[in-house]
Amino acid sequence: MRIKEGNKEKDILEAAVKVFAEDGFHKAKISKIAEKASVATGSVYVYFKNKDDLLIKIFKDLWENMLGELKLLSSNKALSASEKIDGIIDLIFDVFTENPSLAIVFVNEQNNHARTRQDDFIDYYEKFLDEGEKVVKEGIEKGEFSSALDVKIFRYYIFGAIRNLLHHWASNPKSLTLNKIRQNIKYLTKNGIRKV
Amino acid sequence: MRIKEGNKEKDILEAAVKVFAEDGFHKAKISKIAEKASVATGSVYVYFKNKDDLLIKIFKDLWENMLGELKLLSSNKALSASEKIDGIIDLIFDVFTENPSLAIVFVNEQNNHARTRQDDFIDYYEKFLDEGEKVVKEGIEKGEFSSALDVKIFRYYIFGAIRNLLHHWASNPKSLTLNKIRQNIKYLTKNGIRKV
Amino acid sequence: MRIKEGNKEKDILEAAVKVFAEDGFHKAKISKIAEKASVATGSVYVYFKNKDDLLIKIFKDLWENMLGELKLLSSNKALSASEKIDGIIDLIFDVFTENPSLAIVFVNEQNNHARTRQDDFIDYYEKFLDEGEKVVKEGIEKGEFSSALDVKIFRYYIFGAIRNLLHHWASNPKSLTLNKIRQNIKYLTKNGIRKV
Amino acid sequence: MRIKEGNKEKDILEAAVKVFAEDGFHKAKISKIAEKASVATGSVYVYFKNKDDLLIKIFKDLWENMLGELKLLSSNKALSASEKIDGIIDLIFDVFTENPSLAIVFVNEQNNHARTRQDDFIDYYEKFLDEGEKVVKEGIEKGEFSSALDVKIFRYYIFGAIRNLLHHWASNPKSLTLNKIRQNIKYLTKNGIRKV
DNA sequence: CATGAATGAGACTTCATTCAT
DNA sequence: CATGAATGAAGTCTCATTCAT
């Protein structure tokens, strides 16, 4: 029995993230992914049902992990709502800083793909956003955050902002320091542009 | 007086926006666009060089217009920086409210496409963002906005936020009132989530 | 508008019969059919949904025609049942004599294909057999044919016999005269092997 | 005494017959055959050269056996030619009754396969038909059967008839009693449809 | 002998684009 | 300008076969 050496599944998934980031999902070729993962084209189909399945697994892994981390964070009684918001921002930045290609794939492909198909990664993603929403609600109730804001809207607001900055950074890593981006996001989220 | 014989070019472009929004650029078929525009498939190629050209023209029209409007707004001496920010937000919302399909195409396809090709619509888009940046700078100089923020980052921040909310709204028009979104964006942009 | 010159649909169908006969349905390549029909590979898909559709159309054309001819024959009041049986045998022989490739495709592929899919050509085929059955019933009622035989069985008996002989002939056209085959079938069908 | 450790070769062959009958040779997957035989995919290739080889062995086993039985029958001096014909029909029916899947594989795949390749099972098959032919010749010489018939043609005639009925029965076992089929074939073969 | 993960050749099918009318 | 039949390049996916263990 030929033993599965190394971790082909992981190799393929990582290669897929890179190729999807470089060429976009639709122009990405399975053969290129296979080559980058040092496996035969057909081997991709041993581990994944089809091209779509690669993308789905990428997002599922991403949001399943993120949700897990976020839960740890949001349940931490020692933190204020404001500190938790900072934590969420850090959480997101840490993941995508480590894997800029993943940031690009997320920004460019997730919406487009989620629209057509109903996959289970969407559940994780939505739960992640729900969990973030809870933190904001908590902050409002505690009087930390303004009760004027709509939490539903805020979640798309802040997420879109972060997404766009990450995408810009991932595309031009030299134009902006990630740390500066992170700090500015935290500042803007909490204070807006008004002089405090 | 020009005889109104239908404007095929415009018909095709509008059909393209709808089909790209529905099916995504890559899955969209030229034949479907032609059908929706009530022309023959071949006629698309009388007015446009190829499929990419359709998308390019869509974005060029969009940002050329937006830039023109923004220039009028930003050069208005009667407005404070803060009022101009409100104006920019209104500008964007007005365009995409009128044409939700365009919002979807913008959000889903522009990044993806801009990455690969170097097209002139990008100039207009960048100039639009530059012009917005100027307004922020002006606000900082006048002491209206905090000098702690990086204008470059802010432009991606606010634009990402708006984009994401528009996309969410365009995909689920009933989940949120556009007016509430607009108000919240204005509030958040200026005040953040802190209790004022 | 590029006009459909000649009859590409018919050309493709005829090429398909030849290629299916030569290589068998599963080993037959669309590209070879296209080449034999002097069209581009893609053109096959202008006229036919897919490879299966080619086979289905072949059988539909065949049995629709055969059924039409058989109805004319069986409704002819001037003929005895025995003469009608001869007529049916002639009918089948005439078609396949003209198109030996069709005989091979019918024998080799119809059963195999009919099993998996439920296509409308089967209706025509079954009706053809039903119509033949009627002739036999008529012969029994008139006292021409033995009442000892089961008409249902007879229809598969005679049809299998003819099919097998046609297939053998089509595969080795020189081993047997078609006329001799035809005569023997008529004789055997009516008299069996017993000395009369 | 040989230890009974299961007979993988036989298991695989029996599984192959079933799968070929169900799915057709070309759509049948080696992996499904292996699974049905409770062995690993690779084990199929320990016992058989390739997929074709499975089919060849199936037919070789079939006709080698059939030929052996037929020789016993045809050399039996105690039987008339007519009785021998009955015996041949019984012989064929007995085999396929016991193994309807084999009947389907025979009818659907043998012709198709025999055409392309030159395999040794064809020798056995031809010899089986030759041996049957001898019985008919003997019947003619003895004056039992009509000298008007061509023995070469008869062999394909009767074999086709039987094949078709077996196939019909194997596909729809409930539509006809096998006994009735057998009787009718014997009757038709000897007497034809004429009233005796 | 037995295994089953890995391979990679091969073919169907799609659809942007062309061009004769 | 307008048409839409025709094209053919290109990529996904399947699955028989191999081979290291």
C-alpha cells in the first residue's frame, strides 16, 4: 500500500490558495495547482470533488478557525467591549498577515461564490459575524458604544473596511505598513474621523 | 433631431450590467447579454472589442461620471469638510441606489479585473479616490478631522465599508433600508462607535 | 448571416452512424465524427445536445420511419397475414441493406443504451413491435398461423433472428447473400426446420 | 486438501459479470467490481491483465463449458436430430437461467467486443456454433429437416432468436415464464408459425 | 499476494469570437 | 450595420492502471 507521504491534501489546498490569488478562481487551472503542489493533476480529484470544492474547503477552514478563536475572545469576561473590538481586528489581521494570498482569495472570490452556491462555509462565516455583533451589542448595553448605531449595519461596515484594506495591502504590500493599517482601523472604528 | 432608432450600444451595456450581476463576469454568456439587449450575438462585437471590453466600459462610464460629480462637490467653497464627506457618501449611494446591479458588478468584479489588466477606467477610479482624499486632508488642515489618521488608509477604509454595505443591500434589498445605511455610515465615519 | 449550406445536421448524423458502427459508441470520438462530416468539432454541438443525443436521434429516425412503413403495410387489406410477415421481413431487410452501418449500430448499441436511459425512440421501437404482433394475432385468428404460439414470444424470436443475421451479414458482407438470408428467414419463420 | 481461503479470481469474475450486466462494460468501474468482490482495486490486476481480460475470461469460461456440454450431447447416438436440437436449446437455457446477468453481458457485449479484438474465446464460440450446425446437417441428411434450408443461416437465425428472448427475459424476468419461452422456441424452430 | 493512493492520458463540452451573407 | 451559424481552442474531470509498501 502506497502510504500517503507528507500531507498532499494540505499541499493542494495551499497551492490552490496561491493560484486562486494569482489568477482568480475562474482563470486558475487545476493543472497549475497540481504542479505547485507537486502532485499529478488527477490527485487533486482524490482529495477534492471538483474545483469548486477547493474553494469551499478553503473558506470553510478559514471561518471555522476564525469562529473558534473569536468565541474564545468574546467570552473573555476580563475584557471590555472596546478591547474585544480591538481583539477582533487583531484576530483578522493576524490570519491574513500570515497568509496574504488568502486575503486576496477571500476578498475577490467569497462573495461571488457564496451567491451562487449554498455551502456550509457560509454558516461559519455568518456565525463569525454574529459573534462579532454580540460584542457590539454588549458594548452598547454597557454604555461603551453609542446606542445610535445599528449593529447589523456596523458589522458590514467594519468588515468591509477591513477587507478592503487587507486587499489593498495584499496587492501592494509595500505601500502601507500593516501595523499602521491596524492602528488606524482601531482608531477609526472607535473614534471616527472627528477630532476627539 | 437625431432619429431615435434605439441605442444598441447602451442597450448592450445595460444588459451586460444585469447579466454580470446575475451570473458573475466569468459565467455570463455573451449570447445571454445579446438576448437581453434584443440584438444578435454578433452585434455585441460591432460595439465592443470583446467581453472584457464590456466590463471596462461599464467601469469607465461609472468612474468618469463619479469623478465629474465629485469634482463639483469638492470644489464647492461653501461646504465644510465634514459636509463634503456627507456629500461623497450621498454621491455614491445615489448612483448605486439607482442601479443595484451596478453595485454588485462593482463589488464582485472590479478588483478581480483590475488586478490582471491595466485599463484606463482605473485612472478614473484612482482619481476619484484621490479627490476624496483631498477632502479629508482639507478637513485635517482645517482642524475638523483628527490629525492622527492616515488619509491613504482612510480612503480604503471608508470605501470598503460603503462597498460592503452596498453589496449586502443589493443582494438583500429588503434586509436593510438604504436610508438607515446611509445615515449610519455618516455617523460611523465621523464619530466611530464611541459614545459621543 | 452565414447560411446553413448543405445539410450539416444530416451529414453529422450519417457520419455518426458510420463512426459508431466502426468504433462502437463508447470508443467513438466526437472529433472523428466531425471530421467525417467535414465540420468543426464544435458544430456537432450546434445540432446535438451531446454524444448521447446523436445515438438517440439515430434510433428515433430509424424507428419512426419503420413504424410509418409498417403501418402502411399492416393496414393493407389485400394481403394475407403470411404475406404481411414477408412484407415486414422485407421492410427490415431493405432498410438495413441500404445502410449496413445502421444495422451494426442498432444491434450493438440499442439494447445497451435503451437500458440506461428512457428516450422517446423506445416508444417508436415498441410500437413497431406491437404493430408486428398485431399481424401475427390476425394470422392466428384467421387460422393461418398456429394458435399454439405465444405472440409476445414470437415477436422477440423473429426479431432476434433477423437482427443476428443482419449483424452477421453487416460484419461479413461477403459470407452470405442477403437474398438467401431473406428467403431462409421467410421459410424458417413460416415452416420451421421440419420437412414440410 | 486445499485450504479454502476464498477464491478471489472466481469472486472477481462473478462480480464483473454482475457489474457489466448492470452498468454495461464501458461504464463499469474496476473499483466497483473490486468492491463487489470484496477485494482491493489493485487485486483485480493480480488476477487479470486488464479490464478487457475480464470480459474475455467471462466469455471463454462460458463457451468452453458450453462446447464441452454440446459435444456430449451431439455425440449421443441414441438421440434423433430433432431431439438434439431440443437438447441444445435446453443447454443454452439452463446456463443463462442460472445466471441471468451472464445472459445480459453476452447479448450486450460479446458482439461489440469480438469485433475489435481477436480473442481465443471466439474460437470456442465458433466451435459451439459449428457443432450445432453439424446436428442440423445430420438432420437434413437423415431426412428429418428440410433440405431447403441453409445451415449457416439457420445457426445465426436460431441463435439470434434465443439470444433476444433470453435478453428480454433477463431484463424483465416477470414478463414471461422461461418455460413458456423454451417451449415456444422449440415449437417455432421446428414448425415455424404455420398451422401444422 | 494484497493493497489503495497516486497517476496522467484522453475526450467531452463550452462559449468567446469570427465572418459570409 | 446586423446577423447567427460555424468555429476550435482550452480545461475539467474520469478512471484504468501502476507500484511502493
